Amino acid sequence: QLPDFVAPNVKTLGIMLPYTPLHYLLVEKAEGFPDMLVMTSGNLSDEPIVYTNETAKSYLSEIADGFLFNDRDIETRLDDSVLMSVNESPYFLRRSRGYAPSPLKFQQELGRVLATGAELKNTFCLTRGNYAFLSHHIGDLDNLETLKALEEGIPHYEKLFKVKPDAIASDVHPDYLASRYASDRSCTEKLPLFLIQHHHAHLASVLADNRWESVEPVTGICLDGTGLGTDGKIWGGEVLLGGYAHFERIFHLDYMPLPGGDAATLNPNRIAAAYLWKNGIEWSNDLPVIQSFDPHNLSLLHTQLERDINCPQTSSMGRLFDAVAALIGLKQSVNYEAQAAIELENAIDPSVNDTYCFEIEKGLIHFGSLLNEIVTDLNNRKSIGYIAAKFHNAVRNLVLNVSTQVLQQTSSKIVALSGGVWQNRFLIQNSIDDLERSGFKVLVHRDVPANDGGIALGQAIAANYMMKGRK
């Protein structure tokens, strides 16, 4: 029985199996051996793993009680890989130790391209011949140390796999550190630079992961937290039609204000209150999310929304999960990424088959009535598990609905699922079943993560196809 403070409100736990004899020796019982060891990755929060003896002593001495040193230097820092099971098949959450840098093999000949990946969960990718070399997990590029890990990793891979890039691909967001690295190197080495929109890269990534070669456009349902769109707004709830070289945006979640921008992701209650305000739903003091504010801060938030002060517009499905979790009183602030969404999934009552409804009109997916129905269920004292299940069932039904509408418009019977929201086991398992029962062929990730850890692969393969088109 684990204590409640270990992974609270989460029904699943990750298990690390010993993969070297040294692991067995470390935990072998001996006289004076402690009853419990607390172990985690060797790094400070949000920084890359420390991998030299001297750096470990200087960086970690205040938080670690002991060190295991070796007289052989570590060449490359590697995080552990993380997988879960989906429909009895391995499904990557992080692809690193044990898998990277093993290449992904393709039938078609690929050019020499470097793709620098996304800002979060960064990986990079090199292609040449029939191979794509997707790097180990670098991490979130929000500090100098992680950027250095990227800058050190790329030349190491270029030397290891004998790739001198003829072109570079990056995200369209100009302020991402990975994009700046790509832009600077493109200018310095006079290489063509291909800017790949974030969700197009997701679509290309899942196609590449399935070694998809058809030129027929497919339906890509790309659901995640954030990605700069072609209109300058924050995308994340996207239904695309396209392939490696081109895409068309068919449907998307209605735009909502995100008060404080990225900072709002730490406080889902701000997102929920903003979504209620945008949809004309009263900020009733009976609602758990409104009770989480003190009156002064709630008044400031109202003014911020009314005057549109630092309230970028987002179509993110990830942010809708945050909003619902806060609205029903599950999580008003978070300690780690996607915590609210994870706890919302874990709260599902599996016996509930009822659902809420999204409304689709002229390419926009509206959810004002869905929020109203949740408020009604709260007022009727429905359980959190009941509401969480109805919301997840609504998202399932939305996926099937938009796929059917695209099929009617285009005859596309291939549906590709990518983006961090598809790490939700309930959602992906049930969506696959729903779509296949309706006659769709479903493409999901197999060898790379659905989250931003797979973006670099999509960028690289998309750039390859664009290069062919340019020729």
C-alpha cells in the first residue's frame, strides 16, 4: 500500500524494471540497509539530466544523500523511456533509453534534413537514405541548460550517422528556442529552412510512424495543448485534411480567451472562469471554480477579460480538459503538466454511458451548451465521476462525428490521431473502437510518442516532401 501523497488521484503507476545487474546489487538487502529508497532522475526541476561526476556533486549535493560514481565517463545523457499499453500494444509517452537512436526505416529515399522539433518534450530528427534518426528525449526548451543539451546532441548525431544536412525544418513559432537554432543555422550555413505548422507536423508524424505512402489526403484529428496556428492564434483542437506536404483545416474548437497566456495553464480555474464568461454563463458562487477565487482576484480577472488584456485566443482541447476539471472542483491549480486532465480521466465512472454534446456549425466546434449542461449536473449534485465520464464520452462522439462529416465531404476513410490529448488511455482506446466499428481505418502512433516528442519526425518527413515538390 503506497501512501496517498504518491501520485494522488491517479489510478495507474509507472514501473521501472531493472535492466542491468547493477540495479539488482543496489537494492540487495544487507545489514543497515534502509527500509525504503527514494530515487528519481538526476536533475534539478526542468533541467536536463546531470551526467558527469563533478556536475552531480556541485548541482545535486544539497538534495541527494548519496552518489554512485563510475570511472567511465557517460557520453550522452539519456532519460528513461516511458510506455503504456493501448489495446494490448506498446504506446510511447517518451522514446529515449533503449530505443533512441535506433532509426525508423522507410521505403522511400529521404534527403539529408535536420528537424529541430518542438519547444516542449523536444527531440530532433535527422534523415538520410531510407532512415530517420529520431533523437533521445531532450526536454522542455525553457532554459539555457536544456538548449545546450540540444546544441550538443545535434552535432553528435550528425557525426554518428554521417549526416550533413542539406535543409532544416522547424516549428513556425519564431520564439521557440528550437526555431531560433534552426533559423540561425539556416542563415549561417545558407540552407533552405522549412517552417512546419505544429499540427501539420503532428499529422505528418503519425503518417510517418505508420510508414504511410499514399498521396490521398487523410483526416487528421490533432488534439493537444498548444501550437501556433497559421492565423497567429493558439491551436490545439484541430481536424485537418491533408498529408505530408499540405493540409487544410476543416474543423476546430471555438476560440476561447486564455487569461495570462501560458501562465494560465498552472491555474485551470482561470481557464474555466474565462470559458464560462465567454459563453455567457453566470459566475455563480455555488460553483466550485468560482469559490476557489477570492473576490478581489475574481474582479481583476473579470476586468482582464472585459478589456482583453493579455488574453490570447486558443482552440486547444487540452485547455478544455483543464477548464472542465476546474469547473467541477477537481483541480483549481496544478503542480505538473496535464495534471488536471490526468485527474479528470482517472475520475471517470466507467459505468456511465450518458454524454454531453458539442455543436458544429460552419467549421466551428462549439461547447457552450456542454458547459451549461455540466453546470446543471453540478447543481443537481451529480458526482464528479459521472460528469467526467459524460465529458469523455462527448469527446469520443465528437471524434466520430467530425470523421463522418469529413468522409461525407471528401470520401476520406483514413483517420489519423496525434497530439498529447491522445495519451488519454480511455479516449484513444474507445475512439479507435468507435471509428473501426464505423468502417474507418485508424492510424495511431506506434514507434514515436503522440505528444510533442514525435513532432521532429513529422517536420523532417514533411520537409522531405516539400523539397520534392520544390524540385
